Amino acid sequence: MPAEAEWVTKIDRPRDILNAVEKNELFLEAQKLAGIREYYETTNIQQLYQLVVYFEKQLGKNRDDILDDISAGGMVIAARLTPPTGAMLVMQAKDDAKLRAFVDLTLGVLTKELERQESKDKIVRKKYEGIDVGQIGPKLSFALTDGALIIANEDKVLKTILDRQLKKAVGKTITQTPSFAEARKQAPQKSLAWTWFNLDELRKSEGFKNGLDAASLDPLQVLLFGGFTNLLKRSPTASASLSREGASGYRLAIQLPRGREGMGALAHMIAPADDKGTLPPLLPPRVISSTSYFLDLGQYWDKRVEILGEQNAKGLEEGDKNLTKVLGGIKLAKLLHAAGPHQRLVFAQQKETPYKLKPATPFPAFALVVDMRDPQFAKDMNAVLRSAALLATFAVGLQLKEETYKDCEMVSYHFSETKKVEVDVQNIRFNFTPSYVACDDQFIVSATSELARDLIDVIKAQKKEKPSKAAMRTQVFASGISAFTGANEDASLTQLILAQALPPKNAKQELRAIIDWFNRLGTLRLEEIYGANDFRYDILWQPQKK
């Protein structure tokens, strides 16, 4: 594999990947669901199955054994993504003769298909320095050498690889690249697949570099992706691995060899050096997803020039002056400093609604929970939110409601069911009862009063825990999404009937099967950790046990 490659993906045992998918219970059950079942009955899929049977008959082995014969030594895909571009695939067999038999059979089938289509593309086979090579159509080239099949997107790419193998040309291999070798050492030993990017080379592309520069100066993008953008600008490489987690789970781990050190002022905003990153995610009843993240907006304001540059910082300051007029004299800077760095975002299925009118499209409830450095934050937010609600009252007919729940003074607003709102003909507003409340040192802003009360219960019951070193933690629950779909059965049934042309009774059975299947998807967990000199982003999927 030449050192010029900027992207490399390695699969040690392709058969394991195929079996992990095809023998997975959820995959097998999915094939019985409406839509997917019909897809597997299509002509193209049936022809594919017939082709597999043909190969099995001609080669005298089942599909899995054939795959093992031709790829037991692993598969590598590599590409150069910046000019001059090129791509290649290498598949190492455990038996050269069996690999050649497979290639001969494949080319024979492909030749007949090209003839059937009366295509001008031809398959040409020849020798190059004693090596069996060939070309399919105008560009795609291949070679068989030392028990390996090499496929390249262009003939010149293939010849470059073969010339180096034959020692006709000098050039380093990718394994001689220090950054590649170091990243490969960090990969889990039993990973199903591993991929690597040479960011040093990719940043030489004007489009890639300019995109990173623009993202690092845009105030909104800095808030959302500032840390990751900073790492992409500084890291020499990025890698990711897919591995099994327990009996049925899988972990995708993304790693970069740069961290807080060298991040500059941005580190104070998103990556705490004391490992006091995130509070435990909040898990109210009927939760769909819960995210906890570290974001110190006070530091964002204090170090705005270092983070955004002088020109963009001035734009932020100008925005603060304009907002102060709207916020009744309360400065944005004051709010940002009074808010704490620990924030949590929750989505949950609604159980009850105070409205008789129903929205055409149901939405889940959601809430943002922010810890407070200064109790004055709650008082200032009360003034800001009351002012905003007062303005909205004239447009949508908000009705104020105040209540005390578990010693917490909660303010909520209900939409008038008698006032006609031209901009909301589908009654989307009746999904919500906007609410806010201070609970201990946490400030809750919620789309519904029901979720606000549920979060008060959770916060009151939650034991004090030390923050995790993770800068972000997210949990997504398939059970919550299933509950949301089931609670809005009428809308889901309508979509299914229209999409699959099913009778109502059959559609209801199919919907129940889909909900039951989706519920078994279990939990998806995401975690983001900034080390001093490294970064890791983990995605863990754990299906529900049957």
C-alpha cells in the first residue's frame, strides 16, 4: 500500500463483518417487516441470490467458505483524495489457486452480461512483467499476484503499485509512515474494521482548509462544533475502529492524536482541564434522548477575541448591545457569566396534554437544564422570559399559569384554544405549554409543564455525583422513540397505509411489528472526551435482549 494514500480502511476478516450483519437477530427480523420484506422480493435481489447459488455450484463451496478462501488474509481499501486522485482495493486470499478460480468465474459472468447488454466495454487480460493483469472497461484495472487481488480505478495507479512491488520504482509503503503506524497501534486488536485519514495531506486541499477556517470563526459553528473543528485543524491524522462490545453490542471509536493542549482559549469553553466535564444525564419517564455537555459560555464571552477573531468578536458585542434593548436592560454578558458550564438537553414522550385541540403533527417534549453559578441568573431569566411571553401573547394568545411544585416556583404558558393564529393552521402550538423553573441550582426551560415537573422530580432525587471527565454524553433510547410512535398511532398508520397500500387492519399489525422491532434496538450511547494530548469520540450501541 503506497505511502501516498490519504485514506485507508482495513477489514481483517470480511466474513466476520458479513456474519455480524446477516446472523444478527434484529437483521433477520427486519426482513419480515413491511417495505423491507418487499425489497428482498424484488427482481434485483432475487437475481443476486441466484448468482450466489451459481457461484456455490461452480466452486463447490458455500458462500461463507468462498468468501473465506478469497479474503482470509484481509481486505484493504485505500485512496488519495487530493489531486492526483486514485483508489485501490487489495484482497489477500489464503489460497492463490482458489482466488484465481473465483476471478476467472467472475470475469466469465461479467463478460456474458456485457455481451447481453451489447456494451462497448470489454474485458482485456494480459501480462505485465509476468503478472496477470487485466482491464474492465476504459479505466478499472486489476492484477493477481502473490495470492492477492489488486483492483485500481486507473491503469497508472495499478502500475505504480506493481512497479514498487517489482522494485522497478522506489517509494515508501503506508506502514512506513510514522503517523499511520502509531494510529494502527492504538486500534483494538479484535476490531472488525479500522479506518485512517491523513489530515496533514487533506488540509493541503484549499476547499478543506478554507472550510475549517470559516467554521472556526463563525460564532454559531464555534458553539456547536468548535472543539472538533480545532482538532481537525491541528491533528496530523484521524482514525476510527468498529469492534464488538459484549455479546451483542458494537462500539465505534473515533480518535485524534491532539487534545486540550494547543487548543488555546477555546479549551476553557468546551474542555475542562480538571476533568469536571459533564453532570449525569437526566432520565425522566418516557425519555427519548438525554444529553449532558460542558459549555462555559462565560469563557466564550471573555475570550471572544481569541476564539472568534477581532472582527467577529465586534459583531458579537454589537449583538449584545441590540439584545440589551430587547432584554429590558439585562446584558447578554451578565447572563452568560451567571449560567454554569454544565448543561443538559432532554427529549421525552408526552403523556398528557391540557388541550382539547390536537396538533396535526405531534412533537415530543424537550427541555434545556442549565446549572447556575449565580442565583441571579434565575431572576434575570424570569424577567427576560416574561417579557418575551408578553410580546407573544398578542400574536398567539398565551395564558399565564403559576404554580408551586415541590417547593419550586414554576411559570408556564398555555395557548388560547379560541384565538385563531394564521401562521399555525396545523395547530402545532398545541404540542407545547412553555415553562421555566429554578430547581436547587438548576434552571429548567421546558417545552411542556409536564416535562418540567418530571425533571424537578429527577433533580430532587438525583444524588450528588462528581462530574464525568467526558465533555459530552448522550443516551438515545429506542423504547422512547417506540413509545412516541405508538402514542401517535393514527398519524403513523396513515403514513404506513399510504406508503405500503395496506388495508387498515394489516397496517395496524405491521405498525405493531415495526414498533416491537424498533423497541429491541436498545440504547445508543455517545461520549466525547478531550484528553491533554488526545481526543476520543465513542458511539456504543447495545441492543435490548430478547
